Amino acid sequence: MCLEVPIYKGCADPLLLKMIRKDSVYHGADGLGTVAHEFSTGNLAESEVSAPMALIQLTKEHPGEITLIALGPLTNLAMAHRIDPKFTERLKSLVIMGGNYK
């Protein structure tokens, strides 16, 4: 099976606080469990639409159909909500991995 999956560039920095430190205890030095594997990106091209705007647009096109799974920082989700406060109301559900604090 071959799927075309768009890639949207997310926010580069947090909205309020700078990250104090990266802790490799939880997800390894690379954030992926320090896996020694090169992941192919195939022919993927970055979209000109930002991640927050894509989230807003996709929920408008598919209201009540999208389950958003947030696995990392929540900046894109927060920015989408800041731009369009009704954004989260159009989601079917939201699953958040959360984070960690030591």
C-alpha cells in the first residue's frame, strides 16, 4: 500500500516558555528511542501551509470526523486553537501523549 501523506511545517518555538533542557532518559537522544535506523522520507515534499493552518482547514473540511493524536509538544494544536477557537469543537476526539517532567 502506498499512501501520499502531506507534511506540514510546525511551530519552531513554544508559545510561552523556552525548553529548559532536553532529557534523553525518556525517549533517547534523538527523541525516537535512540534507534540506529535511517527512515526514508521517499518523495515527500513539505507543504506551503503551516501545521496549525492545516489542522484548521482539515477540521473545516471534515467536521466531527478527525481524531487528532498529539505525540509531541502541543504548540501546533495551541496555535490552531488560538487562531480559531472553534477548531477543537470540530474534532471527533483528541488523544494526547502528554509529556514528562523530572
